[in-house]
Amino acid sequence: MLIAMLRWCTLVCFIPLLLAQNDDVRAVLTHSEEAWNRGDLVAFTSYYEDSPETTFIGREVVTGGVQAILARYRKAYPTSEAMGKLSFSNVAVRILAPDLALVTGEFHLARTAAGGGNAAGRYTLILRKSGAGWKIIHDHTSS
């Protein structure tokens, strides 16, 4: 009986924490989407952890922290037309540990023909929570 009560209490106590973390992770995506749509790649990449181990996997693999990832985005999206308007959908957040989250979803870029046309794909992110908040440590995006 005591063990059952402890399990129930643990569940009741930790559900609000998990829900709050889920909301915090979703806020990172919302803020990064807003930064992209302002054309602010510096703010967009600030949601990545500035660590040499931070990884972006797309057509190529980029490691080396925020500056390396920023350089990759600047090369791939040199103009506001090329950046287009970003939106995320079908976002699923799984809290794996109090400081670790897995996010999957789809991205959509609405662009003019001159900007490269519309683009879409899927992504998997791993975020880690530190004193600086939730940051992306691994991004695997495919289109």
C-alpha cells in the first residue's frame, strides 16, 4: 500500500514538471521560427548549444558550435527570398530526462520561385537543458 501511494505521489508531483518542460521546449521552436521569419539567422542559431560537439546533419554534416552552424545557414540561405517563411508542424516533444528532450516534426518553407520554390521536410532534434535554457545539441533535417 505504501509503495502504491509513493508511486502515485511521484507521478502527481512530476507531471507538472514534465508538462512545463514540454512547453519550454516548444517555446524554443516558436522563438526560432520567429527569428527565421524576421531574417535573423544569428537569433535563429542562438537556440543551438555553442559546443564543438553540436551537430547539424542535412546534405552535409556540420559540427563546431553556433558559428559553424550559422555559416552553414548563411551559405544555404543567402537572401531573405531564399529563406522564405518557415513554419513547423506535427511537432512531438518527448522528455527523455529532466535535462534532455527529443523533438520530431515537419518544416515548411514558403518561398517564391526566385527564392528556390517551396521546400519541406522532417527533422529530429535533441535538446539539452542547461543554465542557458534548452539548446539544440543535435539537428537531423531532411527534405
